[in-house]
Amino acid sequence: MVNVEKWFATWCAPCQHITPILDDMAAKGLISLTSLDVEQNMPAARASRVRGVPTLIVRDDDGNELARFQDHVSLQQYLEVE
């Protein structure tokens, strides 16, 4: 299963757009999703080099980063990660 960290902000319109899609994928067991608000997790956001929202970080089971999608990236690119 793909592990996805979703970094978001409550005021971010693109974040609000992708949230139900990612939540649905998680509910179907297609991804393991962790949602993190950058404003409530600033030290962790800095450590993860989050520079904008939304940011999706795809990790393997050992926590190694496999892919990163930032800002306005099409949903198709999110789905093409293996």
C-alpha cells in the first residue's frame, strides 16, 4: 500500500479540492493517508521541507520518500505514482 502524507492548510482551496478524493482512496484501501495541517505542525513541516500547500509526500513502509507533489499538480500525476 502507498503511504501518503497530505500537508494542507484550512484556507487552501486546492487542498479542499483534493481532500475528498484522497479520503475516498484511503477509505477504499488504495492508500494509507496521513493528513497534517502545516499551521499546527510547523516544526514537522520544516523537517519535511514543505514549501507550499498542498504537498503530498509518498513514502515507503520504511518512511523513505518516493515522490513529492507540491502546489497545483493535476490529480492524474498523483494517481500515476507506483
